[in-house]
Amino acid sequence: MRLPLLGLLLGLLSFVSALSASGSKLLVVIEDEADKGKYSQFWTDLENRGFQLTYRSPKDASLSLFLHGEPAYSHLLLLPVRAKGLGPALTPNLLVDFVNGGSNVLLALSGEQSVPSAINSLLLELDINLPADRTSLVVDHFNFDSKSAAEKHDVILLPSPEFKKGVKNYFSVDGLIAFPRAVGQVLGNASPLLSSVVKAPSTAYVYNPKEEGESVEDPFATGSQINIVSAFQARNSARFTVLGSAEALEDKWFSASVQLPVPGSKAEKSSNKAFAQKLSAWTFMELGVLKVGQIQHYLNEGSQKGISNTSEVASIDVNPEIYRIKNDVHYSIELSEWEIDHWAPFSPPQGDSLQLEFSMLSPFHRLNLQPKAQTANSTIYTSEFKLPDQHGIFNFFVEYRRPFFTNVEEKRTVTVRHFAHDEWPRSYVISGAWPWISGIWVTVGGWIVFVALWLYSKPAEPKVKTR
Amino acid sequence: MAVDTAVPGADFFFKGESGRNTRGLLRLLILVTIAAAAIAARLFSVIRFESIIHEFDPWFNFRATKYLVNHGFYKFWDWFDDRTWHPLGRVTGGTLYPGLMVTSGVIYHLLRFLTLPVDIRNICVLLAPAFSGLTAWASYLLTSEMSDSPSAGLLAAVFMGITPGYISRSVAGSYDNEAIAIFLLVFTFFLWIKAVKQGSIMWGALCALFYGYMVSAWGGYVFITNLLPLHAFVLICMGRFSARLYVAFTTWYALGTLASMQIPFVGFLPIRNSDHMSALGVFGLMQLVGFAEYIRHQLPSKQFQTLLRAMVLVVFGLAFGGLVLLTVSGVVAPWSGRFYSLWDTGYAKIHIPIIASVSEHQPTAWPAFFFDLNMLIWLFPAGVYMCFRNLKDEQVFIVIYAVLASYFAGVMVRLMLTLTPIVCVAAAMALSQILDQFLVASQPSEPTESTKANGNANGNADIKDKLAAAIPESLRSTKAPLVGIYSYLSKSVITGAVTAYLLLFVLHCTWVTSNAYSSPSVVLASRLPDGSQHIIDDYREAYYWLRQNTKEDAKVMSWWDYGYQIGGMADRPTLVDNNTWNNTHIATVGKAMSSREEVSYPIMRQHEVDYVLVVFGGLLGYSGDDINKFLWMVRIAEGIWPDEVKERDFFTARGEYRVDDEATPTMRNSLMYKMSYYNYNSLFPAGQATDRVRGSKLPAQGPELSTLEEAFTSENWIIRIYKVKDLDNLGRSHQEAVGFEKGNKRKKAGKRRGPRTLRVD
Amino acid sequence: MKLLHSISVAALALSSAVNAASSWTFDEATLQVTGKGAEAAKQKITAGSPVSSSSPIVLPASSTLKVILTAQEGKTGKKPHQAFLTLQEVDSGLEESFAFSVKDNGKGKVDVSSKDLPFQFLTSSKPLKASITIASFGSSTPYNGHAFNLKIENDSSSPPAVPSAPERYTNKPEIHHIFRSDPKSPPTIISLVFTLAVIVTLPGLIGAWLLLGGNFDHLGKAFGASPIAHGLFLGSIVAMEGVFFLYYSSWNLFQTLPAAAIVGTVAYVSGSKALTEVQDRRLAGER
């Protein structure tokens, strides 16, 4: 939880030079210096956006992801390599440490080259499965680029990705995106950290051109279970994006003209450039980064009732450590979202909501926070509620984990105590207690009269004879 | 009474008015000396170790006292403790007996007022010895009410002062409720006897006042609540109902019940709980009998009296039936579990393992009686017998107390404490009788008449008269006895023997105190081969590590035994502690300890546990460790989750509890086992790891932990602390993550069998 | 959206099948359900016209669906690269494809048994939509058409194991704590009646005392004998009640205790004097 905050802080410090929220140092691992030119538009775009690119070959002895035990780069772009391994500087363990250190990775694969086993086992840790034979491609006989792959059908054309309700779409582009010779990924079902960005169409399938040239009998994966682009966001909000087709980033495809194999379709310019921009912007934390500003909770009763609407909030006891059961409290949290180059007020996507839990072991309250006010670059969400009638150590807990947003996990621990002995209603307020109270005072009166009688009574005249 | 002396000048000091003063002064001096001896005997631990709070509960009392002193009385009253029982918290102010802390607080403020700034810790450490002096004085008073012999009281005082049965709970540092409660117990009994003897409202009210103090100090007050009514009831049954008894009992009951209800922890228990119903019942009976007596006094008709008696019985029966009905319907709480466990020693083990798991709740082993009471235990029956010889109201009390306390002491080791006072009193009565008989008895002068004419009102003399009268004149030896009880020979032999016994008793008490009861248990002492003392200070080492290396609010999970110490010494929140108010919460910890890591981890996450602390004695041979307590954890957890934790799974097929190669898989996969033996192999050559407590060789392959990481292990490995890992950053299970770290390649799904799993968004 | 997309693609494919000469299709297709308690009737499927959706094919538990067809490019049987039977769960849009094993002459078959199906299919409330895809490289038009609907029947004695839903980050249902109800007093009128009944006892008691001959006639005498003692004693007793009242209304314990101690001491000292006077009167036979 601390790490992303730290990252955000660092991001703020380097605000001037970089536009990413988490630093500007980007390491590009590219095997062949000669291949660099293929991606020149992409590099220019990144540099224009403020990233400091460092190019290294995986074989480079000086290549190291870490400096003094901390990640040396904020971002890593891994382009496909021909070698079987990635070398000693990029072992799966080091890459996992790199991600655990809060850095982001954009991994581009290519169906032309076999995927190194290091990548394979790294992706397995993220619960992303690649075809076992490592040279398989995604092919679709219905949605391919009829201009460049009329025979092989291995350049898939897909429209802008769409997501289900409540998920913010950072990747929408106009027009078709071309994914030449993509490596399909299959995501495990268990992990909530994974999300697919671009899925293959339902008629697509994965095949190995070397072994399954004639027909497929047992495809690795079919239909929309194949992901061409998938995203992983670790618990520390570090992002790991797998792009199935590295070629899609090449200059060639940035300005290619593509056409669907359907009669009546027109040739159009591919949207690869826009998509590459959005994908890298998201991966390198230019999009979907949330920041928590001020968190306040305070009593909302007695003299402080409704104080949130006034300017007196500063003068009261804000964020006390202890409350009493059944207190009315006010909670507010300030949230901003990084939009390319500035902090903007955050609002959850349609159909989604920011929720506050008041929990001990399990939530007692789970409330949707309402946007109450907006500043230039943040939204203030508030909620007012009555504390439960259970004493204990509770947490004001805002956990906002959504696909494509960095994780917000804000826990404020407070003690909720029981009624003190003098906070109960007084006995005279309780009508059921009146007989008892009057009983006490009757006893008091009777006692005083008795004492007086005992002290001052004169014996009656001896009317009654003693026995 | 005074021994004739040859010095004429001494007469001034021993006879008449000034003689009384002298004796009073002497008595005072003796009592002060006894109190000083009682205090001194309890200081072994301070001298040997340091001024430190002992054991477990005292640490809580100490912490509570500090809170009281720092925050004031009302804050203490409403104290909600958010550093124990995380995350439930504890309404501490309302669930403790505040007497002890308030007493220390008052002493603290008093000393401050007298410009004696004493550290609160020292007050707490020395409170128990100080009160033991008062206890000696109280037992002097109580015994003096029982016996005419002036030596009985002093003997009782000295016995009470040094008997190990009481010292065991009142050495310096043993800052527990019993420290003041035993004094209050004895003193309340004294006041009760006084009230019954005199029928005085004042003594009854004083008795109620001290009863109230007792209620505020110790849960054992129920013993008084039941013993006094029982005494009254027996007296009524014996036909000894009197106005004195009526006044004493009703005053005590009315005021005492009101006083006890002022303690928040007790509240309405006195009218809602079965444990207190006997007092209420006897109170009602007392009114009935009093009324009947009054009527009988007014109307002497025979038939009417029979009718009246029948009526009393019927009303009593009806009231009793009503009580049973109320209990069944739930208005009156049924007997508490602790109460049942007093009658059936097996009850607790089956129904409330949490009570049975405490060692001091086990039945007493018979040598313990000799160990704790030495010669008093055989003088005790004699003293009780002596009460029968002269059975007045107060002697009846002694008899009842003796019978009840003997039974309870047999059931529970801990209740030896309530037996001790009565043993001291009864033994003192017996011994004083012997001493008086042999030291004072002078040879009777010839004729019986003259003795009577002397008008000696002394009871002993009466007995002598009777003895003399009983012995046939014809026996020659009695006329000029050489070997009879009047001879100096027998006197000196008996006196010598008694003195020897007394000296041996002192020797025994000192030895027991020094060797058995003066260990703080926080610090262990052992002897090196050369005889020098070696201090094992692992507990404090570990607690201070926690204090200095963890976050202020790092939650520590441990078995409940160590909860108070962690709270007191490490000042870190705990999940469970020695105040076992929430069985489920304890069972949760038990479940976490006795389950596999995959089961335990979510429990620990849910409870926000940061560190887990275990006690492991395997290296040192320290037998009070968690593996030996482990079965209790299992049992308590099984009580709540019988399907998930099963005690049977921790025993081998042959029913053995083992930790070696033959340990069951459940045992070896349990978190407790793993935490205890994690990395233990590394201390030994391969395959040589041995557990010195269980005396068994451990498996060659040590356990592996994935959800926890070792944070600290104390010098002698007694305390091991583990840090709970955060969830894996990549969403893997910890086992997988650890496997990956170690370089194990994850198995790629081979040839697909069965249906595919489809990812759902 | 995926669904729409694939349907539109299918429609396009169909339309293109009509006019393009070299397009993929199939012929001689039959389906058959074999297994315990299933009718072994064969059913014909024709390309482009699905089996009526009103009567889905039923696949009972532990039985197998067998589909045989001959893939054709144009009119001749040929082996396509892709020959799939795709099942789709309509509600969630989940799909699973089963590849035909096709011979060179285009004859292909596929067996789908219920144990090969993901649990979502087994627990689907609606029939599954089955479609056939036949396609290959090159320029020939691929075929993709809805073939039939398939209803899965589970063995009622052993329902399919449904794993717990995997965690997904989304918003959760709101929770509002339900408070315990406050303790209730009995109706005020009853309390008032009882209060009245209690209060009435005081005059009743005083009346009874007066009736029995109680009086304050010795007041003067007592005060005459020891005015200070009596005044203080009676005063301190009243004052003690006053202390109690103040404790009830405003004081805390530490204000009450000293006051009570002072008043108590006064009561004790003056009381012993005053009571001595009372005793004197009693001894004098005046009480």
C-alpha cells in the first residue's frame, strides 16, 4: 500500500520532466540495434511524452534492472528476442522483483520468434498461459487484413476494445487495429489482477504453423478466450501488459492501410498508433492512476452537527482516535486521477461506485460514497452514518480496486468504545424507572420521619394496660 | 495466668492493671514482629532477581494500575481497552475487580501526599507482602474470637504469616487479586463472628463494608457469600436462632448485597445468579423464622406452634420451588460453569476446556497439602475437633469453614488458598491448647474444694479440676506424680517437641518459599555445573524486542497465556489474553495455531495479525512451552469447529502424541508445529535435531513456512516471533510464491484432461 | 457486443456464401446423441438452416453428442484448416469450440460428451447455441452458421460441481448495519400508577404512625436538654440525604466522599450525645 504512494510522490517530484505519474525512466530491451529503427515513431511518441528511453540488449553485460537494490527504471519495455533465453539480467525472479519494486512492464511478444522460456515461466506466475510450442499464432479466417495477409490470415483486424459496464475504457480508438502474427494468451480464471484488453473474435484460434499446417485437431485456445492484449496490475499497482503482437508497434503498421475480407468493406488507415499510445500510456502510468488526498472523519452530532457544510471544520477535532457506539460520524475522502499530464477530479465509471466500509472482522456498514464537492484537481467524496452498536476496533476502509485503476486502499483505524457510565439516559428520563425513584425518595422521607419519631415521640398515655 | 516468678519486682509488670498493659504491649510487639517476618519472608524474589512483577495476571493488574494512576479513577471506570482482544477490545473497566488497583492507587496518592514519591511499580510489587502482615493480624483477631487462650491468636498469626500455602500467592511481585483478598477474607470472617457474637448492627455493617471491599477485589467473594448463609442456616437448623443472628445476618446481607452491586463487574449478579441464591434464600428464611419466633412468643399454644412450623416449611418449600422455576425459565442465571467444575472434577475438561487448561484449576495432589501446610495439616483436625468440645456459634463457623474449604482445596489447587486461613486458625487452637496445658498447668493442690474456693475462673483450670476429679484417688501415682503431666519431665518433653516442630516448620516454610514460590516465572534461573546461578531472560528479551522493533499498533497473536505479558511488557495489542472472556476468540486463535497454513493465513489476515509469538522449550528443556499446551488449543478449537479441528488427528494410530518422524501429518502441518521447529534443524548436525522436552529426535527434514517469516528468536529459543507476510504482490498463493523464489519451475498444464476452465470477466 | 459482432460476421459469411463460388460449406451432416437412455435417432443438419430452435437437442448426462459432416469447398469435399463445432452459453457469451477431425476427403466428425463441457455450460438455464465453423487459408469464403440448439440435462443425483466464483474487483452490495432495538419502557400510565401507589405509602405510613400514637411532643424537651446535639444530629441526617441527592444529580464520587465523611462524623458525634439524651428520657420512663 505504501509503495504506490511512494511512487506517486516520486511522480510528483519528477513532474516537470516526466508526465507519467510514477517516473520517466524507461528501459527498452531490444536485441538488435538495427531493429530500433522499425519502431522509430513509437520512440518519438514516447520521448515526446517525456520518457527518457534507454536502449539495452539483453546480452549487454551492463544491463541491470536494479540500482542499489531498488529498481533502476520506472518502466520496462521488453521487445521480442530471438535467443532462447533472456540472459542473466532478466530472469523471471528479477523481473518479478522489478514488478514488486513498483515498476511497470510492457511485454511485446511476436509469433515470428519463439517465446523465451524465461518469459513463459514469468507469465505463468501471473497466471497467463502461452501456447506450449511457443511459436503459435492467432489466426482468424473472418477478421484478417485482406491486404497484407490474404493468404495466411495472420494479421487480425479488430475494432476498438470495449468493456463491460463499470469498467473504465482507456483503450478506445477509432477504426481498426491490426495485430500481425499475434501470440495468443489465455488468462487463468482465478486472478482478479488480470484483465483482458483485446480479445480475439469468437472464430479465431491458435495454431502452430509448423506442425498444424493442414488442419487443427486440438487447438490451444479458441474464440474470445484468446487474449491478444492482456493487462496485469499487481497488488502494489505495478502494471504488466502483455501485447501479443510486437509488430503492431512498428512504424509499418502505424500507417498501414487495412481492409477486412468482407465484401463492401473499405480500406482504411490502421489505428495502431493511437492504440500503442494508449496502451503505453496506461502501462506507464499516464492513465488510471488514483491519488488519495485528505481523509477526514469526525463527529457529526451535538455542536458539530452539520458542520461539514460550514468552514468551521478546521477548528474541530478531526480524525479522533476514539468514538462511541451510535455516534453519528462524517467521513470524507479526496480523490484525484492522473490524466496524462495533470491531476483531475476523479469520478468512477458509470455503474461503479466508491465504497466505504466500516468494518471489524467483517463490514458492518458498506456505503456508497457520494461526491460532495470538487476542487480543481480532486473530488471529495463523503458519507455520513451512525456507528454500529458494537464496540471494538474498527476501520474506516476505502478499498477501491478496479481493473485499470491503481489500487486505493485507505484504512483508518478507530476505537469504538462502549457507553461510559455517565452517558446513559438518566433514570428520570426513563418512565419505567419512576416507581423505583419514587420508592427511593419515599424511603428517604420515611426514614427522616422515623428518626424524628424515634427521637421526639412522647409515649402515649397508658391507655393499654401492660400484660 | 502469668507464670509465678521468683523476682518480686517483676510482679509489677505481670500482675494487675499494669500487667494487662504489659501483656498488651508484648502482644503488640509480637504481632509487629510477626508482620515483619511475614513481609521479610516474601522478599526472596526481590533480593534474588529484582523488583519485578511476576507471572501472568499480575502484569495485567500492573498495567491497569498504571492506567488508573495516569488517567484517574473515572477514566479507569469507563476504560475501553483497545489493545487487547483485537479487534473486539475489552470493556476493561466494567469487567475487572478494581479493588486491587484502587488500593494501590490510593496508597500511591497517599504517599505522594506525604511527599514520598514512590514508583507505582514498587507499590505493586510490595503490596502483597504488606497485606500479608495485615492478614496475620486479622487471623490473630479471628482466632482470639474463637479461643480464650491468648497464645492461640498469636500462633495463628505467625502460622498465617509464614505458611507456604499463602506465601505461594503473595510473594513480592505477585501482584494479584489474592494479594489483598485473603486479608479481606479473614477480616470479613472476623467481623462476621464479632457481629454474630454481639448481635451488633455496627459489626454487621462493618462486615458488610469489608465484604463489599472483598467483592471489589476478588471473584472468590462468592465463597463468603455462600459460607455466611450456610453458617446462619446451620445455626437455625441447630435451633440456635437468636436475635443476634437475625441482626447480624440481615444487616450483612442487605448492606453487603448493596455494596457488592456497586461493582460494575458484579452488577445484578447477586439477584440473578444461582451462585448467590443461597444468601437470598437464607435471608428469606431468616425473616420467616424470625416472624414465627415472634408469633410463638406471643401465642404459646402448642397446636398453633405446630401449624406455624408447618407454615414456615411450606413457605420455604414454595420459595425454593419458585427459585428452581425461575432458574429453569432463565430469569435467574443457572450455576456458572466454574461452579459445576467444583463439584465434578471431570466437568471442566469436557465442557469448558479453557478452565481445565489452567494448571491451577487441576485437582490437588496430596503431597501438596504437606508441602503447603506442613505440620499444620495434622494439627488442623485436632483444632476442628476441639471446636466440637466447646460448640458455640463461632465454633460452628470454624467447623463449616473447615469442611467446605477442605473439599474445595481437594478439587482445585488454587483453592488451597482459602483452606490456608482456617488451617492456621484451627492448628493454632490445637497447638495453643497443648502449650497451655503443659506450660501453665500447675500441680493441683490437694483438696478439690480449695481449688474451687480460689475462684479461678480460668477454663483450663476447670478442666484440670475435672481431670483431677476424674482420676481415681486410689491411684498412687497421681498423688505424687513423677511422670504425669504435671511433672517437669513431661512438660519439658512436650514443650521441647513442640518447639522442635515449630522450628522445623519455620525451616520448611523458609525453604519452600525460597525454592518453590519465589520465581518470577518471567525470568528463569538455572544452576550451572559450578553451582553459580544462570539467569535465563528470554521472555523479556523477546518482549523488549517487540517493543523496540515493531510498530506501535502491531498486533501480536499468541496463545492466551502470554497475552497479559505482551500487553504489559511489550505494550503491543494482542488477540487473546488471560482474561478468557471470549471463548470463541480464543478458539479462533487455537484454530489458527492448529490448522494448516492455508487455513490459518486468512484467519490471521482477518484479525490483522502482524506477528505470531510462540514459546518453544525444545532447546532448553523448558517444559511449559506451547507444544505441550498445544492439545488444549486443539481441544478448545474443536469445541467450536468440530468438523475442522479434530484432536484425534494429532495422535498417532497408537494414540501417542509425538513430534518426531511418526508425528501425524496433521500435527506436522499445523502452524504451531511448524513455527516451533522451523529452522531448528540448523542448530544440529544433519539428522541430529532433538527436542529436549519431548525427548525425541526430530524428522531430518524440518518444516517449511510460506505465509510467515521468522522475525526473532530469543537466545535460548524459548520465544520465537514470526512476521505474517502480506498477500503476494502477484496474487499467487504463498506456497507458489515461495516455490518460485526457490526456483521451482511451475508445472505447465500438460495435456488437457476434462473440461477447460473458461475465464469469466 | 462480442455476440453481436460474431453474429454479424456470420450473417456476412452467409450472404457471401450465396454468390461466391469458392466458399466453404458442408453436406451430409448428421448429429446423434448416444449414451444411456438417449434415443439414437439421427438428425440431419443442413448448412445455412439451423435445426428449429423450439426443440433443442437434448444431451443427457454421461452421453455423447456426435456430429458427422463432410466439409466442402465449393462442391467438392476438402479438408479445411478450421472445422469447429462451437457451443455458446447465451447469457454469459462464453464459448467453447470442439475441432472436427477431418479426413482429406472432407469427412469429419466430432464427439462432445457432457463431461468435456465447462461447468457454466452444464448449469446454463437456456439451451446452448451450437454453430459450425468451416474455414481455411486463402481466398475461399469461410462458413460460420448456427446449426442447432443443445440442452444439457444433468444427472439429478449428481449435480455438476460448481466451483466458488472467482474474485473480481467490482463494487459490492451496500450493507447497512441493523441496530438492536432500544430497551422499551412499559406504558407511561402503568409507571404512573405504580409511582402513585409507591408515593401514597409515605402518607400512609405517617398516618399509621400518628394513628398508633406517634407524636413529636418531646421536641421541645429534647432541644431544651441538648439543643446543639439534637440540632446537629437531625440536621446531619437530613444533610446526608442531601449529599445523596447531590451525588445523584451532579456530584462525582470524589466530591461526595469527603462531604459524606464530614456529615457522617458529625452525625456520629452528635448522635451519641443526642441518643444519650434519648436514653436518659427512656430511663426516666418518658419513652
